[in-house]
Amino acid sequence: MSLKLKTILGVAIIEALLLGLLITVTLNYLKSTNYEGLYKRAITTATLFATTTKDAVLSYDLASLDALSAELMENPDLVYVRIKSPSGQIFAQAGNKTWLNDPFHEDQQIDHVSDGVFDTRAEIREAGTLYGIIELGIDTSSLSRQINEVWHWSLSIAIGEMGLVALFSYFLGSYLVSGLTRLRYAAYRISKGYMDVFVQSKGTDEIAEVSEAFNAMSERLKNVSQSREMYEKQLESLNKTLENQIEHRTRALEKTNEQLIHSEKMASIGTLAAGVAHEINNPVGFIMSNIRTLSTYTATYNEIISQLQQLDEQQSEEELRQAVRSLKAWLKQKDIEFILEDMAEIITDIHEGNERINHIVSGLKDFSHVDQDKSYKPANLNEAIEKTLRVTENELKYKAETVVELSDLPLVNCNTSQIQQVLLNLIINASHAIEAEGRIEIRSWAENNRVCISVRDNGSGIPPALHKKIFDPFFTTKKVGKGTGLGLAISYNIMKEHQGEILMESQPGEGTCFTLNFPKAVISSPNYSPKKS
């Protein structure tokens, strides 16, 4: 074999290896960079969209979901977007109807996509609970087409380069070697992540063309990298904007939640209004009757004073004795001794009736005011139970026998006002579940580092099919106008905020039992003796 042929074959083989390495490294880097960028864009878009639509999903605002979906479809290369519930119900969707009608199959890697669309998903969760799922697809065909074009372009250039090298290798061997060395070095820099790579080229021959093609490819990679950085900055800016919006909406939701809790508290007080009015009317009526009697007794005393003043006007002893005898007869006729005894009893009764009214009004005032102190303090839950029973006794005593068994309890870190509202909701619900002459049992005890309170009734009970819905907002088993459907939902959230739980056991016709579990505070129990009844 001649030296010329050896040189041509040797240079051709070397050129083929170098070009193969260059194209492989460049295309692999191009693929990995663009695939990674598209993958991050898809995941980020789905995650951000899940965050953006969370409030609308939680509030079941379908109009906002449709608007947000249509707005998202303005993003380039986005094929479709779908928002649905965990059970598969579609809240909103937009995009290509063909893809929306096809079953969703999530893709894990872009280079494994066979249908030209990268399908991904994101979950909408709140406090660990799944409320919705975002599904979207991004077109990968344009990216794949560009990579294939680069591949074919690079392959064509490589073939042409090899032909020219084989033809002119004998005369331009050293030039080819130096040119390949520059290209190899540039490819190495690109593989290391340097985007600002430029190969100097001289003349108009094939080596110069390859260098120019390489520079064009390098420039394209640089533009792609810059575009990716720009998109990342835009996504970062959008993320900050979304975070600010979420923070603002969170504050608004917290305020709304406080107002909702207070409204439900006032609704519970309203439920007790009839019984409270009756309880207040009884002592008020008795007080008014006694006041009328006192008015009669006052008139008698006024007349006595008038007659005593007339005694001084008598001019003789006989007239004075006659006036005294007349006064004694009149006093006996009026039964003054009975009046004196009765007045003392009337005043005592008025005082007791007034204390009764003050007791009822004070109990309602404790529940009805907006609690400005939102902090948690160690408290004995037996006191919360007894305060709640004082408010509800007017509702219960005509309807059910109340049995209270309170044990010595350790302290619990809690907001006492909120716990009293939970107890008020449970006791009122128990009362409503009883038609007539029922029984309500309220117990407290401590076990396994927990403090427990149970409210049990022997009322109508709840069907098993409704057990999973009982804590859902606006769900109620009561008649229209009897309940808001928020009492148990608010109670559930209050217990969750206290790191506790509320459990329910119920059978139709056998009654219902709600149990509250609290973590106890690491503080010794105070000297407190609960009342038993």
C-alpha cells in the first residue's frame, strides 16, 4: 500500500473519528440541554399552574379555572391542559381536542416520547389532602425536528469533509491536521459547558466551511443557552409574583376564616335564643310581679307615715289616744306583720332572679364576643365544658337528661374560646338529634398522653353512607333553615389547628358519639375539682 493511500486512509479514518466524536458530543449536549430545558419547563409550568389554580379548585370556581386554562394555552408549544378532580371529574380544559380526548399517560423522560408530546402532571394539595390534578402536554416535535436537522446537517458536512480530506490529504495534510485540532479543541470546550466558542478559519476551502458550520452550531447552542437562561429568569420572576399573590390570598383567607368562625358562633347562639329568652322571661316576670306587690306595700307605708304625722296634730290626750287606737286597728287590718315578712322575702326573690339573669347574660357574652387573644394557653378543659353547659342548659333541660362525668385532667395548650365553640356545636347537634326525652352524656378523661372529651346522645343517629361527608363544609343532615353545614367543618379545622382530632361513631336509631382528642401540655395539673351530675 502506497504512502499516499496510507496517508489518505489514515487521515480519513482520523477525520471520521474526530468528526464522529465532535458530532456525537455536540448532539448529545444539544439533546441533553434542550431536553432538560423542556423537561424543567414542563414540570415548572405544571407546578406553577397547580399553585395558581389552587384557590379556584378549593372554591370550585370553574369560571376562573377556564380563564386560567385559556391564558396558559398562550404559551408556545403547549398542546393541551386539563384540570380534574382526584376522582377524574374534569373541572376545566383547553387545547388540542384530539389530545384532550386521548387517555393521559405521563412521560418520565423526553427522549422516550414517541408521540411528539411530553405529557406531565402536577397535584393540587392542601394540608396533605389531594384536591385536584393538573395534566398538560408540551410539543416536542419541533425540538426533535431541529435536532434531526442538526444531525443530518452535521452528518452531511462530515461526509463532505471526509471526501475532501481523502482527495486533498496528500497536499493539505498538515493543514487538515491543524484544522481538525482546532475543531477538536472547540468541541471539547463545548462539551465542558463553554458556550462562547469560536473557531478561526482561513480561506474558502472545506476546512473553513466546516469551521464556519461549527461556529454556526456553536452560536446556535449559545443562543439556546441564553434563551434558556432568559426563560429561567422569567419563570423565577413569575414565581416571585405568584408567591406574593399567594401570600396576599392566604392573608385574605385567614381573615375570612376568622369571620366564618365568628358567624358560626353567632349562629349557634341564635339556636339557643328561644330557650334563653324563656329562661330570662321567667325571672323577669317574677321580678315584675314582686315589684307590683312592693308598690302596694309602699302605698301602705306612705299612709302609715301620713297617720303618724297626724298624731302630732292632736290637741288633747283623749284625741291622741283615740288616734293611736285608730292607727293600731288600721295596722291590724292591713296585717303589717305579714307585710314586713313578705317584703324581706320579695327582696330576696328579686335579688335571686336578678342573679339568674346575670348568670345567663354573662354566659352568652363569653361566647358571642370576638376573641382578640388568639394565643394558646394552658387550660383545664373541664372549665370549658362547664362554661358551655351553663349556656346550653336552657336548650337541654326541656329536651334531654344531661349526664356529666368529668375526671381530673392535665392542662392542654389551647384557645379556650375556640374549644368552647367546638363543644357548643357538638352539644347543640346532640340536642337536635333527639326528638324528645333523650339523654346526652358528656365525659372527660386522660389516657396515653392525651386528653379526651366525648359527647354522646341517644338520638336518631347518622347513616353509614354519610359518615365520610359529615365534616365537609356546607353538608348537613338537618332540615333547611335548621343548620348551616359549617359547625362540624369548623370544629374539624379547630381541632386540626390544636394538633388534635375529632372522631365520630354513629348508628341509625342508636345515637351518635363525637370524641375530641388533645395532646396534653407538659405542665402539672392545677387544683381543680370538676362538678359531677
